[in-house]
Amino acid sequence: MFRSAVLATDATPRPVSLDEAQRTANDAAGWVEQNWSVWLTNGLRIVLIIVIAVAMRSLIRRGITKLIARMNRTAQAVDGTALGSLLVNAERRRQRSEAIGSVLRSVASFLIMGTAALTVLSVLKINLAPLLASAGVAGVAIGFGARNLVTDFLSGVFMILEDQYGVGDEVDAGVAKGTVIEVGLRVTKLRGADGEIWYVRNGEVKRIGNLSQGWATAGVDVQVRSDEDLDRVRAVIERTGEEMQKAEPWTERLWEPVEVLGLNAVYLDSVVVRVSAKTVPGKALSVERELRWRIKRALDAEGIPVVGQPHEQELRTATAADPAATVAAPSALASPTSPQSLATAPIPPAPPGVTLGKP
């Protein structure tokens, strides 16, 4: 019991003397005095790094925004003019510039703020080697898990930068075909011929056939009888093409005079004359329809009939097959007087009272 009382007495806190408290305070004040300059210096450096990073990020993003706005104003200035028809339309230019601006702003923000964060950590004397190694491993794991997303994003970036297609273009993407209504970094939207909307991932597009860049060709086949005067037919078609090229709005859609290329096919009772014209991209179908309309009316006015399709004539002029070809050859057993029939022994009838198949 006496021992327990002694231990309890030793466990109670003893009062601190004035000298000990003064010594402890002096040690703390000395430690603060020795390190306050380091704290102040590091704090000022961190604040300065953050201020510079934020200011640089704001300036760069603002510069990118102004550049994109200037590109959009340039596109709107030429839209609707003859030069604008040769270039991209305003909506396509706007979406392309906005996508490029979004990518540039994101990349600038990531680089500036990432560099600032690493600089702050280095000021705080934090070892960056384990952190960078962990970030590298995490980046590899995320890259493998989201490789399709990364592929779509990178493919979309290169498609926009290279201007492979844009809003309003008629494209054949392999997996779908239609008119581009929206171009994104991950997905491209196409409007099909029946009005459906196709969402095509950019990473799935292996090839692009753009039908709206440069120029297009309108081709028309005119089939007339083989005994028609071809020089007269050529003159009628060329005159019709000249009249069409002078009329609105075809004078802007036809880039070159309508040309008669010659005979595209020769049949027994008809010939096919090939007519071609270079048009504005995306307007070839409308030019073909109008050109067929005008050529048909011009030929009717000159008394030159237009005959039917080649395969229909071939079906009408094809000779019928020999009807005897489907009849089987006569059999020798069909005649009772033939040697084969006489050599065949008939089965004798059963005797009265005897049943066949029983003993």
C-alpha cells in the first residue's frame, strides 16, 4: 500500500518553476526567430508563383479567345459572297475555331497550373519523385482503361486541325453517310438521307470521303435511237447547256460550260450520250435534275425521242428459248412393239386359290 501511494504521488504533475518556463519560452522564441525568415520567404514565393500562374493563364486564355473571335469575324465577312462559296461557311468555320480554341485553352491551363503546382511543392521541400512516379502509374492505368475515349479525342483534334470536314459537308465516313450537322472532339453528328441522325465516334472513322470540297461533277446520260443524227443531238444539248448557264441560279452553280463527252454506250437500237458539267460542291444533284429536265424538253421540241433503258430493250428483243428443250426424250419402253418392251417378261397371274406371299 505504501508503494502504491508513492507511485501515485510521483504521477501527479509537479509545478513548473519560473526558470524552466522562461527557458522554454526563450527556446520557442529562438526557434521562431531562426525560422520566420524562411517561412516568410517561402510564403512570398508561393504567393508570387500563384499570382504569376493565374495572370499568365488569364492572359493566354484571353489571347486565344480574341484570336478565335477574329477568325469568326473573318469568316462572317466572306460568308455569302463568291469567295465564301469557295471557302467554308460561317457555321463550319465557327465550330472549327471554337473547338480549336477550347483545346488550346485547356492545354494552356493544364500546363500553367500543373507547372505552378509542382513549383509550389518544390518550395515546400516535398520530394516530387514518388509523386511523379505515382502519377505516371495512374496515368498509364487510366490510359489503358479509357483508351477508346483517348483515341476518339485525339482523332477529333486532328480532324478539326486538318479540316477534313465541317458543318454542311456531305461525307461518307464508312460506317455512315450523310450531311455533317455538328463536329465535336469525340463524336461527329451526321444527318442521313432519310432524316436520321448518326452519332459517329471519331476513333471509329478510318476513312473520310468528302463530297463537298473543291468541286463536283454532274453527269447525265441521254439515250436516243441509233439512227438519230448525233451531230444534231450534240448541238441541241450544247445549246441547252448554254441557256442553262445564263439562267439564275445556275449561272453561279455551273463553274464550266456543259460538255458533251461523247458516246458512253452503243446498243443494237440505241446509243447513250454522256453529258458532264463541273459544279459547286454539294450542288451536283440539283444540277443533274435541272439538266435532265431541260435536255428532255429541248429534244422533244426538236422531235428527237428519248428511248428506254438498255436492259428493258434487251429483254424485249431477246429470243425466246426453244420449247422443245424442256421436253424429255422419248423412252423405248413407251412403244409396246419395241424390242425393249417385247423383251420385258410380264409377271404371271397367281393361280386360283393361291395367295401371293404365303406358303
